Amino acid sequence: MRQPLTLTRQRLIGLVTLSAAGAMLAACKSDEVCDPELVTHAQAFLEAHQACQTDADCVLVSDYCGTLPNGFCGQLVMNREGESSAEWRDLSAALKNCAATECTVCLAARGLGCKDGSCGGP
């Protein structure tokens, strides 16, 4: 015979259930697309952060499921300085929040290197 749940156990189960539901809702995104001004700002930021001296100066960043144009297999190129900046972290977080949740990112590696002082991004 099952023993009835104590009030403490009932509260614990309720708290766990509520926490799990909250986590799932937090992961959901709306059906809205990214604000065109955000996309334009991110594009301009990428274009302004292509300068390099060595191959190590260039890094791959997400194109956020095609939200940012000119990506290849879900990837874009920019310089390490731009990628590590607070402004890119803010842009990246905003893009991640509004971009599609499901997209295909292929395993093909985009060419990454410094050529003629540029990472060769968009």
C-alpha cells in the first residue's frame, strides 16, 4: 500500500514541476523575426571587424540560422578583437534570442585565415 505524500514532499514535487516548466518556457522563442535594425547593426559590426595580421586573428561566429546574410553552413568570419568585444556579446545575445531555434549547420569548415589584411568576411 502506498503511503500518502507528506506536505513537504508535495511542495517539493510542485516546486520541481514548476521549475521544469519555467525552464522550458524560458527556452521557447517567439515566432517573431529579428528586428531589421539589429541585423543591420550586426552586419555593419561584422564588416568593420575584418582587419587582421595573422590567421590566428580570424575566428568563426554564428550566422544565427541565416539571420545574418552571407553565412556559409551557419558560419561567418570576423576578427578576434570584434568577437571578444562587449558589443558583439550583446549583439550575439540579442540575435540568439530572436533567431530561429532549429536550423541546419553543416560540418563543412569555412575557410579561415588572414589574406591581404582581411579575414574575408561579409
